[in-house]
Amino acid sequence: MQLGAEASRRGYRVASYEVLGSTSDEALARVRAGEAGGLWIVAGEQTAGRGRFGRAWSSPRGNLHASLLLVDPTTPRLAPQLGFVAGIALIEALHVSAPSAPVQLKWPNDVLSQGAKLAGVLVEGATLANGKFAACIGFGVDCAHNPSGLAYPATNLAALGINCTPERLFVALAESCAHWLDIWAGGAGFSKIRAQWLAHAASLGAPIRVGRGDHVLEGVFETIDDDGRLILATPSGRTALEAGELFPSGAALTNG
């Protein structure tokens, strides 16, 4: 894997592997050993990829598996905003490298195409021994394969009739991440990130169901607020949600 001109100019670096357990685990291990950040870890295949809540993430060769390590990008309180930055960057990268793919952002961390999951983003943080805060943004994009037998629909770029290699997508992703991280500016530019995210949001203004453990809330997806919380309009009033699983109204809820 190679970086594009703009990401290289801004000081980002990349380390590529044929096989890793997890690109995010490798990034976090490196930062605990003294890595300064601004580093991409990319693997052709992951043997222990994971998504939110520790769920297994299918990571065969032919898909993109990449993690970006950042040191002191912001305060821990604002770190969840990185998921929205990453989502916008990934949408932009797909527009560049696979322009015919219809893509939307599903709160809080997925990319959908025609209602099926195409990609996911996972943000993890760690406080280092020197007191600094490290954030790792993991990306998984189904370029050639997607898992089957899931409780929710999934797809891949090849199934959509789009030939986009992980290498091509990674160049575009590294460029767009550098661009949007600059705009975000550690949280000072989140209003611009929020507006851009909402422009690509799936189910915005529509009835949805949000699963939170054994509890289900129903209402209309009104917006996300200045902290990235989903604002759900319910018959009893507006509710701000920091986490949960979003589904269109009537869709089956799942922890998959």
C-alpha cells in the first residue's frame, strides 16, 4: 500500500502487512511502545478483525482493512467525533474510487449501499503512560466479499458491479482523512463535519427503531446534535442517544 501525495506531504506514513490479527491491535501496540502517531496500518487479511462491542469482523483478502493511529488528536471527551470525521472521509473516498456506488452513512459508524452494510468504522482510544491520549480509527470495507448468513443485509463493491481494489480505495481514503481531519481541527470544526455527515445520513427524517441492550426506542430520526448524539423525536418528546443500534422502522433488531 502507498499513500497519495497530499497524505505524504502532511507527514502521514503507512506500514503494510500481508496478514495481521487486527490492524487496530497492531496500531495500539505500536503506540504503547512509543510510536508517535500519524501512522496507517494496513493488512491484506485479518485473522481477528472486530467491530463494535467486540463482534467478529470478516476480513478476507480482497477487502480493505486499515487503521489510522493518531496521538493527541483531541481530548478523550471529543474523541467520539472522530467516527463522524471517518465516516465522511470514507464516503468521499468511495465517491473518488468507486463513483457509481450509492452510499449513505448509518449512525453511528456504518456505510450502507442500497440499504446493505458495505463498510464499518471503529474508533478506539487509549491513555498512554506519558499521559497522552491515542486514538485509533479502524476501517473495514467490503470491496470483493461480504459475510453471509447475517441477521442484517451486507454487500460488497464487486456485487454492485464495481471493480475497486483495496489499494485504490486506500489511496483515496488516506487523502480524504488528511483533508477532513484538518477541517475538524481537534473538534473546533465539528459543525462543518456535522453538516456534511447529515448530508449523507441514511434514514434522516424517517421513522426508526434504536436498540439499546434489551430496550427499544421508536421515533423519527430528527438530527444529530453538536456532540454527535442522535436526536430521536418520540411521542413523549425528544431524546438524545449517545449509542445504540439503528434500524428502519419495522426492521428486525439484532445484535449482529
